[in-house]
Amino acid sequence: MATLYHHPAPEEVALLPLLRAIADPVRLGIIYHLYNLGEANCTTLLRGRPKSSMSHHFQVLREVGILHTRVEGVQHRNTLRLTMLEERFPGLMSSILRAYPAYEEETLG
């Protein structure tokens, strides 16, 4: 049986849960790398982390409305919902994505 994911409608996406999700450094990194890749599965972004941990982070991002996951065979392909997020919270994601390289340099050296 195929896995079906719930993706909240734009009007269901709330700012506070979205900001909480983004505040996690791992999830922030996932967002930035997905922005650069366009689409990826969980395995592509493991970066030495356990798959179960990454699956949890993807689930959180999906549940707050940041990600869309589509199933293609055994692959679960993830994309950012940037258009919807920009319409819902103008400038938020673009500001975060612009600021990420400086954050990464500052925190990861």
C-alpha cells in the first residue's frame, strides 16, 4: 500500500509552528539544502545522521507546511513549498534562505 502524506492547506499553515520547526539547526539545514537541490529524498541529505532521525525532521517540516513529499516507487521525494509560503508569509523564507550561509559560516566554521 502506498504511503499517503497529509500536506496542510495554505490557510492551515501557522507562523509559530513554522518558526519552531525552522529553529532546529538540522531542519534549517535541510531547508537550505533542499532549496539548492530543488528536490531530494531523505537519504540524499543524511550527512552522517541516522535515517530515522532525518525521517523525523522531514515529518516535522511536512506537518508544519514547509515540505511537500511525493512518493515515486520506493522513493519519497521532498520539495519546499516556497510559492505557498511566500504568499502566506511574504519575505520570510527568502530572508531565511539569504541569511543561512552566514549562519552556517558562523556556527560551523
